[in-house]
Amino acid sequence: MSVQDLGSSDDTSDNSDIMENARPIQIVAAKSDHTFELNIECLETILLSDNVRDKKVVVLSVAGAFRKGKSFLLDFLIRFLNVAEGVEEWLGDENEPLSGFSWRGGAERETTGILLWSKPFMITLPSTGEEVAVLLMDTQGAFDNHSTVKDCATVFALSTMITSVQVFNLSQMIQETDLQHLQLFTEYGRLAMEDSEYKPFQSLMFLVRDWSYPYEHSYGHEGGLEYLEKVLKLTDSQHEQLQLVRKHIHTYFDRISCFLMPHPGLKAATEKHFDGRLADIDGDFKMQLQDLAPLLLHSSKLVVKTINGNSVTGKDLLEYFKVYMKIYQGEELPEPKSMLEATAEGNNVTALGTAKDFYKREMVELCGGNAPYIAESQLERYHQENKENAIDKFRSTKKMGGSSFSQIYEDRLSKEIEEEYEEFVSLNNSKNIFYAARTPAVLFALIVISYLVSYVVGFLGVTIISSLANYGLGISIILLILWSYVRYSGEYRDFGSKIDSIAELIWDKVIYVVHSQCGFCTPTIQQVKFVDLFCR
């Protein structure tokens, strides 16, 4: 899937430009056959960038029905984040058009799939002094005339699983159909809490737009909490499933809130060429915006994404995107059990990645590109120590799925560490000038031996053996010339590697064995180490 520029005049698919020119990037595309495709390349560009990869992330998404102002709201949140914290007049100039995520008036949908603002906002948490990456996500509107019920449920479910703050954007009031979106998460939450002590979801805000009853419940957060309490009150007339949602919604979410927003004004709703400038928006709406944005995104209010009690980094979030997209590829919505298994998989994959990164970091410090050659026995010892520490790190990370499920990933970690070790061994050997000289030394030895054998047996008249020795001499000379050319030119590297392999085989099976047995006695450990030091 190509990169789509949905909010910028610079229409380009060059990934190197994504982080420099902030704009919305489509990371999940809605296809014509009602399936969804993950844009891994663009997602990696954002989440694996140097300033995000290992930083904890805050993910805020706005989801809800189409044409209800989700992208319009997100653009004001971008404006808030672009201004230094503490500046009261962050809304900007009254006549400045609103830009960011693409939006427009009218009845046709604008956003499809899931979009991510390409440039994360780096904010320092006042409680810990730690810098986190804030990501803003826009979602396809539900219930338009192009989307199926499954399409709408998939977008809502995927965004809720990924985010730390889900803003549920609603029109005029919270209705029973809105609560039905949460039924899938009620069952998932029940299964998840059987496997973990942590709540599976974090923050859910019901954002009620165009609230028309401020005389019953005032605009803003306090009025919203009063209204939400009334909506979630249990009555005998409610359907059993909706009663279940009301009973357990607080159990499965860390925090639930509600905010009541007034209408932005007649001109904003009916003017064809309305471009979002504050001069055309009603004062009550602007006043509530100034309360809503810091409530969601002030540094003291940020909610770091966690799964099973573990903070999620940029590289971790990428893995969760991948595993969740797998289960939403079918024709039907996944069962809650499948969602749980996907979360457990992502949980173990990220723990594996963290442990493997620890191993590589420790080994690079010991024998990386700038480090000198180290004895193989010492390298092996450090490898075993760091491998054990990495596995301990994996085991100590809180994971879902149980011990038998985690054992699969522990075995995979062990295998991948061994593969990494082979790379470190090769890198270390390349720094040993004696090891690098092994191939020409072996070939030169074969040339000398072949020449001496040919001369001696030729003098004795054994022509067959003499001829074979001459063939060996010629082949050795040719191989030495070819190897020298490969090393000098850098061409035909595969052929050069084969010559190295032949030389290594002759060294291990012939020369090293003969050397070890010279003197008709078993070599001492010191002798073996001496040979290893000067020949490896």
C-alpha cells in the first residue's frame, strides 16, 4: 500500500520525509473488499525512529460516527501540543484556518481506515522527568453508506486495543447503540482479568458533541460525569447485554469520563467554505475547547500506554499493531478469546525483543565494531553470562498466556541469541590478523607440501604420485591467486567464501590435528591455547 498524504500539499510517498513534514499518514487502509491492510513501512518509519523507538508512548484516538467532527477536534489538539505548555492563548489567531488532519463540511465521509499524525510530540512527564512520545490517531467514521457493521466494529475495536486514551465521539447524547460497541470488550475484559491482575483497557472518554441540555447538565467535564452516571445507572427494563456492559465497564477500564461539548455554531455547520477559523466558531465551543485539550493532553494528565502492567515503547507498539491486524483480517469479527491470544502473543514478542536488545547491547559493548579482538574462551563466557541475564529479563517481565505459552517464546529467544552469537564470533574473528591469514597460510602450506612431495617421489620414480602432487600444486596456486583477487577487488565474494571454507576444513581436519599430535603425545591445554591464539 502506498503512502497517502491526506492533509498536506506535499503529495509524496518518500518515507524519509514523513518525520520532517508533519502530516496524517494512513497506517491502516480500508480496501474495497471490506478488508483492512496495515502499512508496516510507514508505521516503522514513525515508531522505529530514533526519538520514539525506545520511548514510552501515549496514544490518543478519536473514534465514533462519521461526519461528527473527529478530525476537526484532533486539529485543535495538534494546535494545543504545538504551543508551549502553560500558554493560555494556545487557540491562536481568530482568522487562522485550521490545518492538520483532513476535514471538511458536508455529508460525505472524509477519513478512511486509521491515520496517525506522522510527527510524535515529545513531552516530559512532571512526575518522573521522563520524556514520552505522544501519538494522535484519527479513525474512519462509523455507519456511513460505504461501510459494513463489521468494518465499523473493526476500526473501533482495533483503535481501542491500541490506544491509552480512547475518545468516543458521540452526537447529542449517549444512546444504547453506542454502548453496544463496548459489548465485545466486556467479554474480552473478563477473559483478560482471569489471566492478569491488571485492567485490560485504560482511559475511555465519552465526548458528547452538540450537547443541547446545559440546563440539565452543564457543559464540560463535571456536567459530563453527572450525565454519565445517569446513563450507566442500571434499570430492570434494560437488555441483559447492556446491563452487563453497565456493570463491568468500570471493572475493565482504568478510567471512564465524559465531556459535554456545545455546538460550534451555525456558520461552522452550514457554511460551505468554512475553514475552521476561530472567528466563525461560537464562544461557548471555544471556551470548552480550552478546558478539553489540557484535560486530555496536559503533561500531568498524560496516560502512558501499558499492557499487562508493562509500559509500551514505540517498537513494542509496532508489534501489537502486527498481531492485532492478524486477527481482524477474517470475514467475521474475532472472538474475545482470539483477541486475548493476540494480546498474549504481542506481550511475549515485546518481552523477547527487549531481552534480545539487552543481549546485543551488552555484547556490542564487549566485542562490537570498535572493540579489539577478544579470546574465544572469554567471548564464550561473556556470551553465556549475557544469555542467562537476557533469559532472566524475559522471565521477569509480566506476560500473558501462561508459562507454557511463554516457553515457546523463551525457546525462540534462546535460538535467536545463539544466532546473534555466531555473528559476534564472526565479527570477532575478523579482527584477528592470524585468523584472517589462515586461508593464504593453508594454501601456501599445500603449495610447499605438494612441491616437496612431487620432488621426492619424482626422484624415486613414482610418476603417478608425482603427477597428483603436481596437480595439487597447480590447484593450490590457482586458488591462492583467485583468493587474492577476491580480497583485493571485493568481487565474487561467494566464491572467496568457499575457498575460505575449504581452507578452514583442511586446517581443522588435517593441519591442526597433525600439530596437536606431534611428539607422539597428547597436547596440553597450554599448547592448544597457544596454537589457538596464534592461528585463530
